[in-house]
Amino acid sequence: MIKGKNILLGITGSIAAYKSAELVRLFKKSGASVKVVQTKSSVEFITPLTLSTLSENPVHIDMVDDNQWNSHIKLALWADIFIIAPLTANTLSKLVAGNCDNLLLAIYLSYTSHVYFAPAMDLEMYRHPTTLNNISKLERYGHKLIPSRFGELASGLIGEGRMAEPLEIFEIIYNDISEKILKNKKVLVTAGPTHELIDEVRYISNYSSGKMGIALANEFANQGAKVDLVIGPSNEKCFHSNITVHNIISAQQMFDNVNKIFPKTDISIFSAAVADYAPINKSKGKIKKNKESLSLPLVRTKDILLEMSKLKTEKQFIAGFALESENEIKNAKLKLKNKSLDMIVMNSLNDPRATFGHDTNKVTVISRKGEDVNSFGLKAKDKVSKDIVNLIIRDLS
């Protein structure tokens, strides 16, 4: 838990320093005590007044603080967690070299545990062999990298070097120090749509975004599980260090991946919207528009959930999703029974805010052979994933 922890945040001279205010707010909101140390160049980007107001503590900048020469030692001893975000290429190189010409560097050399560091710099600086080598050295020293992200940079370039968002940094640290209920469990999650090719430019698919599956994968990973995420074509990204992403296109590819992974898993949850039918043959090139009508023979795809339920052992937990439009609870219970599932998560096509593509969902979770029914209101998908995972943990205990 973050509550009651002492968080020391180091800020260096990057335009990304403005994000540090939000990071302070997130830690304070979670009940942590926060102190901030700034390099002098970072003051050009965010004022000490802003940070002291948010942290409710004075900001430390000078090596000799209030005529005390040992501020670096006191702060290093005080901190339970030390984060440097943003970390510039300049300060990165000084950390590696062991330089000690400002307060932040002195604290780093006095701190006896691992440090979290979130680099922020322009694309070519980030790619430079010296920078990459310095990052590797900090990791070899036992410190924890929060990788830079791909995106728009201050220079206007697009690429790597953008500091991770404050919420992402907070969640990484929160999850690192939280009790891991599912530690060492192996989890399989399927997500997103599949694309069944008609020709080389057209395909059959649906509106699934993959957001719900990614939220589930993240929540399992946050609880300490090692997650395999098999996901169809999606614009959504997944960065969690406990998640291995397997990108697929077709239902057959999803089946092939799942079939390899499933036997080794403890928990599997199938949230993907897999196409029920696929063209028998894919046409070469592009089908020409030279006929008034077109026949497209289709064949049933493999029912991945059903096939895996046949392979399920007594020690495995398997859950599926059901999108229903009528007799919703009855049909979901029928699917639970017919496919020998441990749990079914039902959402309704009749609720426009709880279907494909939205950031929200409204689910009813049915388990224990249909005897246990839990209905939840409309929530953000990350909150829905917590409800589902908590029920799985309950059923496994």
C-alpha cells in the first residue's frame, strides 16, 4: 500500500517536469507523504511554490539546506521510495558516472535501495548508444526503469523519449509495493476482434476495441499474475511488464496461440469477440466490382472457448463473456452450463454505453453453476475488471 509511505520525488530540467505536479497529487491522494527535490534547471519548467503547495512540504534544491550540510543524508534515510521523473540525459549520465554536484545526485549516492527512474528526452538523444548504455547501467545497478513512451515530443518529432504519464508511473510503483494475491499464477486473456479476410483489402469483423480484455490483463498483472494476452487487431496498447502480448489477426491464429498457452495456465478468461464465420477462401488481390451481386461462402470458425473447456483440468479456472440481447440471464446461464465454465460475464446489447468501443461497461457475473449472480452498475472498464478479478479470486479461495 502507498498509504503511509514516504515518497521522495526528484525532478530534473525537462519540459516533462510539468507532469510532476500530477504525480505529487496522485501520491498525496493515496495517503503518502511526499517531499520534492529539484535541480536548479528544473525550476525553469515548474516552480517550487507549485510543488510545495501540492506536497505540503518545502521543496529542496540547494546542497546546503537551511545551513544544514547533511540534507542529502536525511532525505535519503527518510524516503521509502525514491523516484526521478523526469530524468534528463544530462542527469542520467551524471548518475552513471557517480557525479555529486547537486542535491539530487548526492541523495542518489546516499540512497541504499533501488531508485525508479523515468527518462524524458528527444528522440535522437533517447536512441543514442550512450543514453541506451547509461539506462542499461542503471538497471544493472538494480534500479527500476519506467520506460519512455512513443508519442509527440516537445521538438515536434514523433517517437520514443516521451516520459510515461503520471498515472502510469503511479500505478507501476503502487503495484510493485502492493501485496500480490495472484503472485506466480499464470493467466490467459483473449481480447479484441478478429479479421477474417475476404480478399487482400476487405475482411469480416466487428466493433470490438480490445479495451475490456486489456483492462482485465492489466488487473491480473497488477495482482502479481504472469499474463499472456492474445489480442486481435486493436488500436489500444498494453505496456505492463507482467504481460506478454500475442498479436493475431484471424480466429484461426487466435485458436493456434490459445491452444499452445492454455494447458499451462491457472486462469483463463475469454473476452475476445471472435468471428463466428470466415470466408472459405480468400480471394487474391481485390475483388472487382463488376457484378450486381456477390456470393460469399462462409464456414464456421472454431469455438475457442468450447474447445478449451474440453481440455480444462480440475485445477484450471475458465471464464467466458456473453453479449446478449434477449433473455439475457437465462441465455448466459445456458452458455455457462453448455461450455462447462466456472464463470460467465454477461453484458447487454440493449445498453448502448456497455457495448463495443466504449470506455465503460455494465456486467452481470454468473458463477458457481449459475447459483451466484452479481450485477454491477455502469463503470469504467478498469473498474469493471477489478470487480471481475475480485470475484475470480473469491471463487478460487
